[in-house]
Amino acid sequence: MFSRFTNAGKFGTTLVRMLRMIWQSHPPFFLGLILLTIVQALTPLANAWITKLLFDLLALALEGIASASLWSDLIFLLVLQGVVFIVSQVCVSSSVYLNNELGRKLTLSTESSVYRKINSFSGIGYFENPEFYDTFRLASQSARFGPLQSLGILTGLFQSLITILTFLVLLVAFNPTLALLVIVAALP
């Protein structure tokens, strides 16, 4: 039981270190990536809400309760859904670009840190030790690919968390019983 808390503490510490490294590599790109991730997380909710409003308007039209504003509202919602789609696609492309650039800068920063540490060693005795050389090779490879993978996992997790929470808030506002059923169904 205690080991779970220790592992959670190590995970939290590692997460904070990783976020600090990402921030230090290029703060404007990091902030831009966070902003784009939030927008990407909210676009499914906006799309779902607009679709709900469209179906409501179509139901009114089918019932024969059509007014002049109904058709203009319908056209407005269709245009709005198109704008949300375009914003979503632009965010995806921009996010990929920022993620790659931030990953490149983070990789450069991490590799520089590894090589500065190696450069502080005196002599070549460390490099004659096969165990040290294997560790160095693994650290070098991890510095090249690890930060980019970690960044992708973190942004994906952040985006999914925001999307799930906003949908739950919407479900609670719409029907608390339905929200509770969804939560219970998701537990297994």
C-alpha cells in the first residue's frame, strides 16, 4: 500500500521536472501548445452543442413551427459548425508544428545537459568501462526520443482530461442522472 504512494510521489516529481524542462526549453511555444490543447479539447464539446441545437431547430421545422428566424438560425448554426471544424483543423496542424518544434528544442536542451555532464568528467576511464558506456549510450538515445514522447503523452492526457471533464459538466447540467449512469458505466 505504501509503495503506491511512493510511486505516485515519484510520478509527480518526474512530471514536475518534465514540465519545468519543457518550460525552460521555449516558454512561448509551451504556452501556445497549452492554449491549442485547450481549444482542441473544447471543440468536440462545441461541435456536440451545435449539433444538439441543429437537431432542436430541425425538430421544430418538422413539427411545422417554422418562423423566419428559424431558417436564419439554422444557417447561422451550420456556418458556426463549419467555423468550429476549420478552427479544429487549424489547431491540429498548429499543435503538431508546435509539438515538433518544442520537442526539437527540448531534445537539444536535454542532449546539451547530458554532454555537459559528460564533459565534466576527467580522463577517459569512464568510457573504458562497458557498463558506463552502455548507460551513456542509453541516456543519449533517451535524450533524443524521450522528451518528445513524453511531451506527446502529456498533451494528449491534458486534452483528454479537459474533454472528458467538460462533457461531464455538460451532462450534469443536462441531466444529472444520465451523468451518473455514464460515470458508473465508465468505471469498469
